[in-house]
Amino acid sequence: MALIDDLLSKVKANLILEHSADDDLLKGYIRAAVSYSESYQHIIAGSYEENAMPPTTEQAVIMLSSHFYESRDGSTGGFFSDNVQAGQQVWDTVNLLLRLDRNWKV
């Protein structure tokens, strides 16, 4: 749980969010982003609860959690975007960051 709480403050800073009304919602998005990261990187679920998260993976989790929060109404790119490609750009960037720490298997 320490991981989620640590990431919560970073996600809120990224979103420029000062209130705590949405903390539980954000924690759910962070859990989903961490789970996605572990799955994408082919590592055991819960690995980042026990091991340090690399900075590139942390940035991907922050970006993905922020994207989930900003597009929770079903929009494509979040609050600041009016471009239909913005959502895809977020996923492309997140996946590029996650590839840097991926456990490549044959």
C-alpha cells in the first residue's frame, strides 16, 4: 500500500490536484496502471510492492493514472485535449516507457 500512497502524491501533482475528494478513485486508477505495467513488462503481479519501480515505469504509471482520471467521462484525450488522437498518444508513450524495463522473453 505504501507504493500506491507514494504514487498518489505524484499523480495528484501531475494533475495539479490539491483536494482529496478523489483520492480513492485515483488509487483505483493507480492500481490499474501498476497492474497494466507489470503485465506489459512480463513480471509477476505485485512485484512493485516488493521491489523498487524504475523511474521510467513510474512515469508511465503516473501518465496512465492521470489519463484514466482525465478521461473518466469517456472522452478520448482528457481535459486538456480536443484531439481524437490524444488518447492513443498517451498509450503509445506509456508503452514506450514500459518497454525500457520490460522482461523480454522468447
